[in-house]
Amino acid sequence: MTTIIRSAPSRARPSSTPVARTILWIRKRWKLEWILAAVSLSSLALLWEFAAPLGIPGVENLPPPSAVIRESAKLLHSELYWTAWGLSLRRIAYGFLAAQLVGVPLGLGLAMNRVALDTIFPVVEILRPIPPVAWIPVAIIFWPTRELSVVFIVFLGAFWIVLINTIGGAATIDPNYRRAAESLGSNRRDLFWRIILPATIPSIVIGMAVGMGLAWEMLVAAEMVAGNTGLGYLLWQGFEVNAISQCIVCMMSIGIAGLLSSQLVRLLGRFAAPWQRP
Amino acid sequence: MIQPIAPARGSLDAALPSGVPWWMRARRVLRSRRLYLAILGVGTFFLRWYMLVDVLRFWRFRELPGFVASIREWVSPNPVYGISLFTSDYYLHIWSSLYRVYSAFALATLLGITIGILMGWRRVFYGLTFPILELFRPIPVLAWIPLAIILLPGRELPIIGLTFLAAFFVTILNTLLGVRSIDPVYFRAARSLGFSELGILVHVILPGALPYIFVGLQIAMGACWFSLVASEIASGQAGLGYEVWQAYYYVQFETMVIIMATLGFLGYVSSALVRLVAHRLMRWRSSVIASV
Amino acid sequence: MTAVSASPKGGALSIRNVAKIYDPDGAGVVALDDISFDVGAGEFCVIVGPSGCGKTTLLNAVAGFDTVTSGEILLDGALLSSPARRPAPGADRIVVFQNGSLFPWKTVLWNVICGPVQQGRMTRANAIRHARDLLGRVGLAGIEDQYPGELSGGMKRRVEIVRALINEPRILLLDEPFRALDALTKSVVQEYLLELYDLVPKTVFFITHDVEEAVFLADKVIVMTTRPGRVLKIIDVDIARPRSVHVLTSDRFLQIENDVRTAIHGEAQKAFEAGEREFA
């Protein structure tokens, strides 16, 4: 069957001047996503602001965003608030670092030694499901100071996940890497430091990132229950004196703190394992 | 702050090919070295507890509840502090907690998977919901306790609400990840074969995301127990979390240990149940999903 | 040379001055440059070329996964694809993908019958009957209830071909389907493909980089240059059908194969030096 051969004109290329290219760049980036984000976030804010007058049930005691903003201005100027930040951050740092210092070597050791793994891992599996919050009373009884108990709970939160991820990462290294190293003549120590450890770093980093999130969760719990300073305590205290705006500000502060620390961990991870795509 | 993690290598319930009869599997386990090492490990742990607390009374360990005392309390028909295998209070607390956890988990699974799949399926939906999600996700679940108590009426709802929240975020995230992880070639094949949009949803997206969804569900189950205990401590009247705190408060340390052990056991069983369901639903996978 | 019924919906393909440029306003990568050729209804056409020559791009344009920047593609005289029009992917131009796309979470049987059943073209019972018949023809009777994960590579490829053919497409598009198979399995599966083709000749659009495979299977071999892809040579394979493995050592076969190899070798070297990779 014969057809009329018509070739469509090739698309005219736009001029490649810088101005034209910038305009094109903007038009490409002005994506649907940003508009949608703006829509949903602003509707949420509006809903919150006008929830009480609109008669939505249950929000009578919830302060609107305007009140929260006012309260936050007040809090940001109080020394109590910033001290609380410092204290909470310090506890996170201690607990998290302890979890890494114990968890990573233990994880690597268990992954290297099958007998140790089969002996110790069942104990881990028994203890791990117990929520760290349930450990709070034991921690209070056992450790001489409150501070230590809080740090211990933070440690527990991060520890399990770090351990699991480290073991998992080391155990799932492609055996070909090992074989390649051995056929190139490396001894056991070399094998560990040059093959196993670097290959496990990505998993360790994931464990750290998730562990950081869990650390903050535990901190809030521990400070609310057993602390007398810190952001978590401020949160609970706000509730007890019915200063809900303070609660909300503390919630957001903790959220921001958690976000920043997670990002820090990820940054460290990228630094430690530059060959890995983030 | 809940983030999805990739499945890590698993525990005692290692991958065994399907189709091997149970008695053969049992025999294999009994013959293996692993079982005895496990017994050794667990036994050593309890032995150390006993030695440090009951016998040596070393440093702060003397303050801790004794191993023997706790066991004795647990199995006595007439316990000193009112909680043992034979008291009805024990089961009352267990039931309260179980009820809360499982209702919250069911709700979170239903809503979370639905929203996660919608987010993965439709860009507009994703664009609307993702910013809100990212806004709320960094806030620790437990920081919501005061707000939950204020906003939700009664005593049960705040607890269930918090437990729900913990599982909710994790489930959404992992479902989304699951949908995204589906190799695009399957979508192309489905389109080439003339599937309708609904057909793609039911036959490609849902089954394809299922592995990640179940990893998320395991994490969610753990998160549920965690926030349950915390919220029970904060505002409960019955339940294992509440009882742990009461036991501490009234210096009934043996009871405390019993409750902790119970919590651990129930948590483990719950996760194992999720894994079991996963195994059933995903028989096409030649390897069992590793536990988290 | 295959003679096929001159049905109006026979699957005759016309590629007319097709060009494909990726990122036209930016980097401007020219994948295809002025490609033109015809494939008759029921003809087995093989495109052979080095990595990066745009073979998959062309297949995607026909299948409907991608657009053309200029030129036209016509199917049975009707416009299929042009810069203004991207066809929706469909069962009339069904694709067998390179790395396998059997749904791993469904049984073999479901995989095979899903096309006609989802389109509503056959009842389930009818489709199952067809499926069993076709599976039997490729030597896979009895595996319907297994999952793809339990099958070997050669078996999976055969199931995919059956899954494609049960839809009675106008064109069967195959994107280097046997690339991942070892040489022995490959020749077995090729024979099965030819058997099915001889049974009900369909227009086939087959992509490969394996010269021997190309000449063995094709009625017409189209040699492409490396990027930007152009048609270098069109070679007709006039070996009679049905073809068996004995054909591989016949004089005529070796002659044609030599033809193709000479044409393509220079392009292969150029591609190698340019560091071309398959972006499959």
C-alpha cells in the first residue's frame, strides 16, 4: 500500500541565549508538586487556625497557630528553653555515641564469628522486643543518677537497630569480594579492615540514621517520665500546667532537632562512604 | 521519627525452602548446632542475671529484682504482689494491651497501605500529601501524648490513637517505597498486554509492593508496642505499660520483671505473626523475608 | 521468503525518516537519524547493530513507550506514531522485553492468559485452553501452576513468547530477548520461536546484536550504524523455511552472515572506542 510520505518539520530549536535558557529552566521547575505542596500546607494551616470557631469537635483546648507563634516568641527568649535544648542534645549525643561504640564492634564481631552469633543473637532477639520504655523503671533503679538512666534509655533505643543493621550489612557482603581479596593474598586482619568494614559502612550508616530517630523518641519518653530538665520534660510540664502552646512549641523543636541530627548523620555517612550514592 | 529500613538478615527462623515437611524441618533444627548454641547463650544470660543479682549482689545489681524471686512469683498460684500466671489481673492487663495494639495496628495497616499506594500511583495525590507527611514525621510519636489526650475523648482513644500514629507513618512510607521499587518493566508489560488502570493497580502495584509493605508492617508492629507502653504509662488505667509503672511505683519489682518479659514475648509473637502472614501471601518468593 | 495472506490488518510497518533526539533543548543526543525502511506483513525483520545504535529506541517508538522527534511510523497504512502523536502501548504491538517481565507473583498460567482476559477478548476457559495448547508447542506442558521464580531462563523466555503470541498481535516486538541465555539454550529457544512463527506467520520486529542469530531467524536483516543510528545496509535472507540448525553451516547462510558481519564490524569497533553502553 502506497502512502504519501510526509515528513513532519523538525521541531525548531529555541535560541540558546542565556535569557531564553533561564526562562525555560523556570518553566520546567515550576512544577505541579510545588503548587500542590503550597495548597495542602496552607489549607492545613487554615484548618488549624479556624478549627475552633468552625465547631470541629475536640479542638477546644487546642491553641490556634497565632497563639503558638506568640508563645514561641516568648519561649525563644527564655533561658530555660535553650538550656533544655543543650541538655537534651547532650543526652542524645551520649546515648547515641554509646550505642555506636558498643553496637558496631559487637555487630561486626558477631558477623565474623558464627559461633558467637548463634550463641548471642538469640539473647538479643529475646531482649529486643521489650520496648525500651518498659526498661525505664529498671534503669531508674539500677543507675545511680537520673541522668544516667535517661542516657541509658536513649542508648537502648539506638542500640538494637545499630546492632541489627551492622550484622545484616556484614553478613550480606557479596562473597566474591572476599574471594577476590583472598586470591589477591590478603590475611584475616586486612580482610576485615579493607573489605568487610568498608562494605558494611552503608548499612551501619542506615542503622545510624534510623537509630538517631529512635534515640529522639526514647529521649522524649525518658525525659517525660523520669527527667526534670530537657525538651521532653518541658513538653510534659507544659501539658501539666495546661500551657498547650508550650507543648506545641516543644514538639516542633524536638522535631527540628531530630531532623537536624538525622541530616548530620547522613552527611557523615556520605563522607564515610563516598562511593555510595545517597 | 520513623524511617523505613531495608530488611536485615534474620534470626532463628532462617530461610528454609517451602515444601519441606514440618517434621523434617524440626529434625534438622534439632540436629543443628545452632539450637544448642542458642540454648547456651540464653542460659548464660539467665545465669549471669542470677549470679550478679541473687548471689554476688555486685554494686547496683543488688537493687535489681532477683532472678529466682521473679520466676517464683510468676509461677506461684498466690503471688505476693498479685500478678502471676494464675491471677486474672495478669490476663486482664494482657488483654487490654493486646486489644489496643491490634486495633491500632489494623487501622494503621488499612489506612497506611491505602494512602501509600495512592501516593505511589497518582502524582497529584502524592504532591498533596507528601508535604504534610514530611512535616509531621520528624516529631517523635510520644511527643504527641499531650495533644492526643487533649484532642481525643476518653481514655482508650488517646492510647489507641498514639499507637496508631506510630504504625501509620512507617506503613505509609514503606508502602510508598514498595510501589516505587517495582521494576518499571512490569508496568510496561502490563500496558502492552492491555491492562486497565484498575488492573494494573490490582495485579501489578499491590503484589509488587507487598514485600516492602510487610517489612514495614513488621517495623510498625514493633513501633505499636513501643508507643503503647509509653502511652499507657502516661494515661492508662489498665494494660501492661500501666502495670509496669505501677509495679515500679509500689516497689513490686518482681512484678515489673514479669511484665517486661511478657511484653517481650508478646512483641516477638506479634512480629512472628506478621512474618507468617507474609510468608503465606508471598509464596512466590523463594526466600523468606528476613525478620527485622 | 514468506508469503502471507494479504489481510488488511496484516501488520505491515513503514518507518519513514524517523529521527529521535533526546533532550532537544539541552544536550541534544541524537539517537536515531533519518531511518527509513519497510517491513511487509508477516515478515520476520531483524535489526542488528552495535550497542547504543538506537535499536531499542526504535522499538519503543513502535510499541508506544516513546515518541519520535521527526518522521512517521505507519502501521498497515495508518499513521501510528509521529511527533504529534504517541500511540498507546497495546496488545496489537506486543513486546517481549530483554530482561524478562513475567509477573513473578503470578503463576505461569495466569501470566499467559492475563492479556486476553484483561482485555476481555476471551473467556477465561477459552484462554486457558489456548494457553495450554501454546505452552505444549514450546515444550512446556505441565508447568502452568509454577511460579516464574521456579523456572529456568530458557523456560521463562518461552513463556513470555507464548504470553505475547496468545494476544494475536499484529506485530511481535522482541528486544534482544535471548541475550541472557547461554548459547545452547539459545539455539533451542530460537528453534521454538521459528516453529511458532511458521505456524502462524506474524510480522516480527526483532532486535539483537548477535549476527548469527539475526541471519538464522530473519527474512530481512537491517544493519544499523552506531550512534547516531542510521540504516547502513538492508540484506534479504533468502533461505527457505522451515529452518533447522543445519542451516547454520550451509554455504548460503555463511555467505549472508559474512555480508552482515563485514558491514557491522566497522561500526562495532567505533562503538567500542566511543565507550557505548546499552542503556537497556
